Amino acid sequence: MTKPEDWLNINYKKGLKGTEAWFQEVEQQRLTVPTHNEALELLAEAVLSWAKKRNVLEVPAYREKFISMKQYDLLFLYTNAVMHLQYINY
């Protein structure tokens, strides 16, 4: 793990400057492929919705969306988040 002074050093390739370059690449991908990271956006939306509403009826709806997108790994993360928020985090 890098030290904060390294991360804040503009000449350090894994610091702010490197992060800016990575972000610019992502932005370029979003311009050419509008659906880039659409599944991650759905995961964030689903988890946030569960955290706010705790609506059990949303779980199968989001499950179907993840399955239709063939995002089984994100479905796994979503169900784990729901279980954690429901049973562990009270």
C-alpha cells in the first residue's frame, strides 16, 4: 500500500495522475459504448434501493434483471448485500 505522500504526488503513476488517466479511459469507453458498466450501475441502484426501502418484492425483479444481463457475479453480490443488510446489519 502506498503512502499518502506518494498517492498525492502528481509524478507517481499510481497516484492522482494515474487515477485521472484511468478515469479518462472509462469516460471514453462510455462515449463509444453507452451501456459500459450498465450492470454495475444496476447493482448500485439495487443495493441502495434495498437499503432504503427493504421491499422484498424488488429482490426477484432485480434477480431477473441480472439474469437477463447474464451478470451472475453481480447477482451473487446483490443477494449477499441483501442478506447482510437484512440479517447481519439489522
